[in-house]
Amino acid sequence: MLHNWFEGLAVGAFEVNGNNIKELVSGQPYERLCDLGCDDGTWTLEVARAARASKLFGVEIVVDQARKACQRGIDAVVADLNRNLPFADDSFDLVHANQVIEHISSLDTFLSEIHRVLRPGGMSIISTENASSWHNVGAAVMGWQIFSLTNVSAKVGGLGNPFALHRGEAGMISSWTHKTVFNYRGLIEFHKVHGLRPQRVRGAGYHPLPPRVGRLDARHAHLLTVRAVKE
């Protein structure tokens, strides 16, 4: 029962997070959108509708998922996001990466490449876990692995935390394990280091309170979304 309750809180947080992303891209049209870690393209299309984008591109490391994205009308390429992106400089009006940066090993390459492929004045939307969320803080106080860093092994999920959602699950793809989870201030400063000026930060999930409470205190929310402009 407790596991189901935690799972319900997480589902609610991701739903609010999705709404946050769509709100953050809805202010103006972005003709050319690139979705990093586009999976099968389902979410890419939702972001594209909110951003009023007409030319859609994606990067995905899993071949079958990239193929599905292409079938949905997205020009998806198979590539490793730890390496240089297969696009020219100043290619996009909007670059989006939802729940991707925590899986990246070469973080400087990832942000530098986002900056490179954005046109001057273009926008980035990066959404990720928050190491400063109250449930992560509570786990750390207990001496447990924080919730956002329990899936660090491809052998078994949920390491170091008795309440982790994927505890005991096996067979995770290595590219899906978590490498780095930012705290609120670290994520903002990391954008600035790479020439991306944060404009707005939205939070989602505030366990055990209702997920929308995270919008009131992003510093301690489960999920963070940063909208930044290329300077």
C-alpha cells in the first residue's frame, strides 16, 4: 500500500511537470524544435503543439524508439547525447530535454552542444529531478540513497533506499541509469556557465503534499524545469 501511495505521488508530479513544460513553451511560436531523448515521439508531439512548432527533430539512443518517432513525423536520429549533436550551429529555435540530463555522463558536452545548436535568442527547456526535494533530503538524513539516485546500476534498481519505486527490479538499460542529479542552485549556475540565461524555473511534486504545491516552492520540489535563453 505504501509503495502504491509513493507511486501515485510520483505520477502526479510528472503530470504537473508536463503541464509546466507546455506552459513554458506556449508564449510564442518556435518553428524548429529539437527534442533530446525523444523516445517514441509521443511527448515530442505534445511539446510541439504547445510551442506551435512545425519542423520537428529528435535524438534518441534506442533504435526502435527512434524509428517510432520517425513514423510520427519527427526527423529523429540515433545518437549518443554524451557526444556532439549531428546538427549545424544555430539550427533550432527551441531545444527540449525532459528527464534526460540526469542520465548524461558528459554534462559539459551536453550543455555546450545545446548552446551551439540553438540560434541566438533561442530557448532551451531542461527538466530533471531535484536533489534538494524534501523527500530526497529526508532520505539523506536517514542515511539512505536519495530517491533520485537509486537507479545507478543496470543490474538492479532501487539501490540503497527501502522505499525506492524500482527497488529490486532488474534489467535496466545502462543508458537509463542516473549519473548526476542537480540541486536547485547548481542547475541554474550550470546553465549560466554554458551561456544559457535562465528566465523561469518551475517545480512539480512536493511529497507528501499535492503535486501542484511544488509550483510554489521549486527549490524543494520533486522535479525542476528551467527555461533559458541563448545569450
